[in-house]
Amino acid sequence: MDEDGKLYVRGICMTCRNKAYSCPYCNGEGKVYLEASDKSVSRWVTGLTKERRDDIMKMILNEDKS
């Protein structure tokens, strides 16, 4: 996460297809970093098990108390 509160996800470069050619679009490992939208994050959280969601919420709530 950066200072603006944006969350980034790592994905495979669609140009190199993870072959690590180091094209102008990716790093030397054939990976790219994309900004994750709030909608993507909420879909990801919704897809988690209830136990994992509860654990994440506990961490979030405990972070607010620090």
C-alpha cells in the first residue's frame, strides 16, 4: 500500500507471459503491479472463508486501537 491508500496487486505481464524477458512493461521477473480497485478488494474479501474474514477484521480493528 502506498501513502495515498492505494493497494497494488502483482500479476503476470501479459506481454512476456511471465517468461522474464524484462520488457518495458514489467520487472525482471516478468511481473507487473496493478492498482487494485475497491471493488476488486471487496470481491476478494467476499470470497474468503468466514474464519479468514473474521481474522482480517480483528487485525483491522486492533490496528485502530494502536
